[in-house]
Amino acid sequence: MLGGSYGAAPAAKPRRASRAWGLTSADVAKAVGCVLLPPIVFFATSTLLCFRVRFLLPRGTWLLVVPLAAPAVLCGIAARRAVRAGLDGHWPKLAAVLFGAASLVAVVISEMNYWYFSQPYFLLDSLRAYDDVNPAEMDGVRLMDAGRVRFDEGARLATDMAMSYTSWDIYCVAPITTAVGLPSQGSRLMSYDLWAVGVNCCRAGETNFRCGEYDKAAAHSGLRQVSAEQRPYFRLAVQQAEAEYNIEATHPIFFYWVEDPLHEQQLFFEAAFSNWILANALHFAANAFTIVAFVALFNKASRSAGAHLARALGV
């Protein structure tokens, strides 16, 4: 006899928490946080280290960058506490790695981008521009603060007095002068202070200066060479030229020989900005890929553990 149970609706099975890809709603929230937050750290770090803020506040910028590493430290502490408490520490560990990688990679890439592209642009932008400069009448002392110089129409490169210095790379120099400063014309200057320069654009031991826009008739301008690493080698090349041609260069300053120095200066910023965009995009993609791979492995491990448990219980 079935009694009161006859005709009654079957008992409802307990609902399981809804899962997507083997993740609970809490896991999904953690995954979304890992997708969005490390790129924000990367963006903030790279922005501070790549642009004008760093040029104006070279030390103060690091006081803003260092706190951006705090999420990695906090997530590492949370992961350690979770493991000690016997809880699942996979997500805090992943977050610590992602935040740490975001900070570290942003610093490394931004350092290269800043010193090769951003810093030269902002330094040149802070220097003065000079027009209609006669290189035969201007010494280096009066152009110490020059960033861009437009020489007069008579300016030319004295390629017959070119010289180079080799230290792995070839550092090439040639005086910027006029017909007045050409020994081949029977005259020379008291001091050759203005020099066009380039790297690996001439052959060692030969007067074949092929740097910048040397072959353009409209080129009569110079963009200041501002790399502190390369400058000593250019000075050594000038010293060799002094000895070889029996000339003097009392206060040598160096320029890239170009037609439009303002355009050439702008190329530094364009390169820095393009590199910054590319770095942020690549980091976002790599960060997202890491999370997708983690979720896939997490789901596979969860299913494997569930299958082993089911077999152990004889289900």
C-alpha cells in the first residue's frame, strides 16, 4: 500500500550551482578581474614611464610607479594565506603572477622606449631652435643650447675632412662649414665646432661620409645629437680628424644632417607612441590568453578530480 505517497509529485533533485566551463559565478568574477586589472597596471606603469611626466619628474615618477606593484604583493600574500588555511589558492596565485608580470614587463619595455625615443624627443623639445646660422661664423659655445639649427644656404658638409672611430660600430663625423672653411679652397677656420654625425654610415679609414640626408641639396639643417652613450665616440672621431687634418675643434657639438629637423624630431615621439600602443595591446592579448589557458586547465583538472571521486564512491 502506497498510502499518502500515491499520486504525489516526485521529490525535486537538489540544484547544482550553475557552472560555465567548470567555473562558479565567483570564479567567473575572478577571471574577469584578472582580465581587466593587470592591463590597467601595465597601462598606468607604461604611461608614467614613457612620457612627459617622467621627463619633468625623473625621480618623482618612480614614487608613483612603485605603488602599482602593490596588487602583486597583496595577491601573493592572499595566496599564501589561502594555502595555509587549506583553501583553494589557484586564483590568488594566478593574480599575483599576472600583476607581477604586468609591472615588471611594463618597466622593462618602458625603459627601452623612453631612453631610445621619448627622452630624445622631450630633450630636443626643451632646447632652442636657431635659424640662418652661418657655420663659419658660429662657434660651439654659442650653440650649446641648440636643439634644431637651420643653417644658411651656403652651409655644406666638408666630406673631404670626414673621419670615423670604430668601436664595434663605426662612428662617423664630418665638419659643417662653408666654402670659407674648406682647406681645398685655400682657407680654414680657427675652430671647427659644428659636426654632422651618424653611425655605420661610412667606411672606416675613408672619407666617405654617407650619413643623414647628405645627398639632398635642400638639406641645410641639423638636429642635435643627444645620446650620451654615443657622444664620447663622436668626440674621439673628431680628435682623430684634428690630428689627421691639422685642424682644431675647441667646443665640438654634433648634429644629424637633415632637411627638416622639426619633422625628424617628431619621428621620435611617433615611434615612442606607437611602441607604447603596441606594448599595451600585446600585453592585453598575452594576459587574456594566459587566463583562458588557466581556465581550460582548471576545468580539465576539476573534471578529472570529479571522475576519480565518482569512481572511488562507486557512482
